[in-house]
Amino acid sequence: MQYDVTVIGSGPGGYVAAIRAAQLGFKTAIIEKYPTLGGTCLNVGCIPSKALLDSSEHFHNAETTFKEHGIDISQPKVNLKQMIARKADVVKQNVEGISYLMNKNKIDVYEGVGSFKDKHTILIKSQKEEKEITSDKIIIATGSKPSSLPFIKLDKKRVITSTEALELKEVPKHMIIIGGGVIGMELGSVYARLGAKISVVEFLDNLIPSMDGTMGKELQKSLKKLGFDIYLSHKVTAVAAKGKEVTITAENSKGENLELKGDYCLVSIGRRPYTDGLSLENAGVKMTDRGQIEVDEHLKTNVDNIWAIGDVVKGAMLAHKAEEEGVFVAEQMAGQKPHINYNLIPGVVYTWPEVASVGYTEEQLKDQGRKYKTGKFPYKALGRARASMDLDGLVKVLADKETDEILGIHIIGARAADMIAAGVTAMEFRASAEDVARMSHAHPTYMEAVKEACLAATDNRPIHV
Ligand code: FAD
Ligand code: NAI
């Protein structure tokens, strides 16, 4: 078979690229090595983790806040088997949705590992058969896999990655998490809410360190209330599993040792780009020394008919970043001139309270030597937050000192994940803090905290603090 465009990998980068290419009139194929489409995000990432976050949050609320809301129920119990089964059903519905979209857009789906024979020919090997297709243009969207450390043996039973943590058969008694980033905080929250003791060992001096520093500090307070023990500035030196026990040894910046014993250890220290089995050398595609596929600003590799997108290239490892890149590449192939504003790709951590961020962090502005103003507003001063008892959190707005243009919006609090879209819109239209402060925001909503933080940033004139 001969195609105009072939996509290798069916995650959010790959399947979106395939749909956009098909919409633009290209004869399109997609190759996926697993039997279900949707990649990491739909199968073992975004969707199943959010399903478990929602279920565990319901349980936690039933145990904690229901009584105060005037809802008396007998002691709730965790049915982990049902929770995991519901999660599996959510995943099934989502991945079937992608198959439907492939059909609808007349995209040919091949199951098997895709590898380059040359720059236009791809071999597809599955357990059943081996096929060969040719393609004018090719998009590599093979994603990423969990990273580990050389001295850690991931046995996937007691020393696990996020993939196994989404499938546990029991609630851990004590889960030790290596890495205080996004995966650790989200999956740690799931099991803490279900009754596990959680200890986090983080190398740097803050949680979620890629976000604005205030967010990590505030999140720490909330997670400590949930029972997390957090060890910052600790470097893990050994992980040993024996029977049902896992022992983690770490060293802090003063050289003092820490030993923790638990029944599960979740290793969440980042993810690495995945190119195994692609035989990139047969097409002459270059990689960076960090194992990513090297691309230029158009996401084109060094080979003129091959592009790469998503987790396998530079930039944030986020589903929506991969999706934007999929559209970007397909539209370029059709001769269009699309654009991605990488600075305005939002980041969200789905803990409770949620954390959401767009634009520059305060640390980045300091590094740039840029003059800025800060406006903050606490959730506890919001009527809406009082009504729902979601009092933890704040909004922080950073604006240019001279022009008042918003440079960054950082929110920790209830529904931050959905609120950040308004921040992205404002910043895409290069709004000033005063522009947002003068817009009517419905009362009572959590978004009023954004308006108030903008009032604080404009001229230090918030109304409700
Ligand atoms: P992937 O989704 O990794 O897809 C790549 C696909 O390529 C895979 O299906 C793989 O099997 C296939 N493949 C690889 N090699 C070959 C080959 N040679 N032949 C055929 N097929 C191949 N991001 C968010 O934005 N929001 C979230 O809430 C979020 N939650 C996450 C939670 C967890 C636990 C994890 C692990 C990740 C989460 N992410 C989240 C990150 C998100 O999943 C990734 O950024 C996103 O999936 C990247 O998309 P992609 O298309 O680049 O690659
Ligand atoms: P991460 O990059 O978010 O966090 C890894 C953490 O581990 C960092 O804080 C880092 O300082 C720490 N670390 C690294 N080496 C260490 C060591 N030796 N000892 C102790 N700590 C160490 O990576 P994570 O959580 O594994 O997630 C991977 C990717 O998946 C993220 O980049 C994220 O983009 C994506 N993801 C996104 C989600 C979302 O958007 N809500 C949810 C989950 C994952």
C-alpha cells in the first residue's frame, strides 16, 4: 500500500495528526504496536489516572466532608476491584472512541511495531504477520516510557511505575514515592485518599519543581493535611525489595541518611522518549544526546519527508502539547502556516486542590531580569470556596511592571484545571491585568479569585481582602 501520510504511534500526538491529515485530504495510515489506540494518555496515563483520582476523591469526601455537609452515611468502604474495573471501562470507552474516529476519517489502522526500512518504507511486524507500506510523508509519534535509575530494579510488583500503580490489587499500607513531580503527587493522592500512608522522596527543594515555586509550597501544605510525609532535597541511593517489603535509602544535602520501609515503591522521576524498534538509522533520522528525535522549529527531522511530534521530541511531555504538534505538522504538510505558542501551553496537576499554570513562573521572570508585579488572592476569601468548603489555595498573577501585560497565571485551588483556560485566552490576546480585572466575573465563582488577583497585580486594589 502507498500512502500520502503515515503516522507511527497512536497517542494524542499521533491520532490527532492522522485525523487532521485526513481532514486535509491526505490518504492516511496509522501504525500502533498495541491492540488499542490512544497511546500512553488514554491507556495508562491521563485518562485512567483521572478516573482513579475522581473515584478516590468521592471516597475521601464521603469519609471526611459529607458529615459537615449534613449527609450521614454508614462508614464507607473501598472496593478497589470495582474502582479499577470502572477505570478500565472508562479507558475502553475512550480507546473505542479513537477507533471510531479513525473509521470516520477513513484512516487505515495497522497493528504492529513500525520500523523504517528506508525513508519512505515502513515494515509493520505483528505476532500474526509482517507487512510493508510506503509513504510520501511520515510522522513519528512514538511517545515516551517511564525513566528509572541504574540501581533500581523495577520488578513491577513492589517496585513499580505509574502503569502498575493504575492496576494495584490492594491499597498499599505504605507507598514510598521517588520523585515529587506530577505522577507522584497525583497517584500518591489516589492512594492516600484510599487509606495508604504516603512518603515522598524528592531530589530538589520543592514539589512539582517545574511549576511556579509558590504552587509547590502550597501543594505541600495540602498534601501534608492528607497525611503525606515529604522528604525534600533527598537523593535516593538504594532501593531493595524483599518479599512484601521495600526499603529505600536516601541522603539529604547535609549527607544524612534516611531509610524508609514500605510495601510499594512508585518510581516517578520523569519519562524518557521512546524510539526502540524504529530502526531510525535505516532512514538516517538523527537523535539528540538526550534520546529525543532531533527536530527543527517546524518539527521536521533532518530527513526531508519525516517529522516528529509529542513526547519523543523536545518540550513538555503533555497530551495537549502533542495534539497541537499533530495539527501543526499536518497543516504544514498541506502548505498552511500554523503556529504554536509554546509559552502558553498550560500545565495542570490533578491533585485536590488542583494546580494549574500558564506563562512564565516567577523564577523564570527573575532569571530573565524582567521587571514584574505580583497579585495574589486566597481562596479562603471567596464566597464560592466557603460554600463548598474548598478553602485551600490561591491565585497568583504576574504582570509586566511597565505595561501591565499578564506574563503568568498560577492557580492552586478547586477547579483550577478548568479555570486556567480563561488565563490562556487572556494571555493569547495579550490582556493586561487591568483588562481582566475590569471584566465582569459571575458571583459566586472560583474565577472571582482570578479577577481579584488581577486587581491586586494592577494597582494593589483587591476588593475582598
Ligand atoms: P504516547 O501517548 O506515548 O503514544 C505513543 C504511542 O506510540 C504508544 O501507543 C506506543 O505504543 C506507540 N509506539 C511506540 N513505538 C511504536 C512503533 N515502533 N510502532 C508502532 N507504535 C509504536 N498529560 C496531560 O496532558 N495530562 C494529563 O493529565 C496526563 N496524565 C498522565 C498520567 C500518567 C500516569 C502518565 C504516564 C502520563 C500523563 N500525561 C498527561 C502525559 C501524556 O500521557 C503524554 O504527554 C502523551 O501521551 C504523549 O503523547 P504522544 O502521542 O507523544 O505519545
Ligand atoms: P516529573 O518530571 O513531573 O517529576 C519527576 C520528579 O522527580 C522531579 O520533581 C524531579 O526533581 C524528581 N527526581 C528526579 N530524579 C530523582 C531522584 N533520583 N531522586 C528523587 N527525585 C528525583 O515526572 P513524572 O512525575 O514522572 O511524570 C512524567 C511526565 O508525565 C511529566 O513530565 C508530565 O509532563 C507527564 N504527566 C503529566 C500529568 C499532567 O499533566 N497532569 C500527569 C502525569 C504525568
